[in-house]
Amino acid sequence: MTTDGKAKHDQYDELIKRYAEAYDLDWELIKRQMLAESEANPRAVSSHGAKGLMQFMPAAWREWGEGDPFNPEASIKAGVAYMTFLLGRFAEIPDLRERHKFALASYNAGRTNINLCLEYARQATGAPGRFQDWVDAGKPPGPWQTWRVASQFLSMVTGRHAAITRQYVDQIMGEELE
């Protein structure tokens, strides 16, 4: 990477650190997420209409963002706040690193899709599929609580896009498959 490329990728480090610390998140994971989303381009617009450093769709920006989605600080702040929210939605995943994987997958593929993936994974590994049924059964632990196992069921929900989500999670978590 050139010095200019490194500088481009590092120019938002202080903002990322500030907001990640405020929400008690690992700033380096947020940075990797930003790079995966936009390659540190605050003017990035995806083919689906997601905008800014953290690539918010318009409806999500209305809920999580303030001001201009192309503003780097606003985008980082919203991205960190949204990741914190998503991390809180997966309390059934006891390992924090695994929980982060599910939150990233939700950021990429949508929380409803990841919840359905978890339902299939629970069923396939012998646990009650529906979340409430699992709670009523005493919350038995199982292999479905790992991204490695649960992600095998993602294609049942998102089809060919499952590979993109798995790659996204692995890239950010530093677990690219050999």
C-alpha cells in the first residue's frame, strides 16, 4: 500500500477511536468494518443506494443517522451506535467475539435474515427453532451459537448472497479462510 493509501485508510482513526470508546467497542473492528463497507471513501454510494463511510441505506440512516450520511463523523457515529444496538440483539450468543460476528452479519444481511438463520441452525442442531421456544426450554446451549455453524444455514435465507455475508464477517474479524 502506498503512503497515500495508508494515510487515506488512517485519516478517520481518531473519530473511530472516540466513538468506539464511547460505546465500548473495539475500534480496530469498526475500522475494518468501515474499510469493508466503503474503503474509507466518505462519498461512497453502493449499487443498492447505501451511502457514506459506513454505507447506510436511506431508511436506516433516518433511524440511526443525523445530518448528512456523507459526513464522516456522522457516519462513524451512526455506524458505531447501530453496531452497539445489533450486539445487544444477540444475547443468546454467550461468546462476545461470536456475538460480534452475528452483529456484523446483521449489519450486512439484515437482522431478520440472521434471526431466521439462527432459527434454522437451532432446529438442525436439536434445539427448539423459534427463539421463544428455546427460551421456554431453558435456553439450552448448542453449536448453533457459533457463526461457523449458524452461517451454514444462511443460504437457506439469503440464497447466493450468503457467501458475500460470510466473506464480509470473515474479512472484518480477520478470519479469512485459507
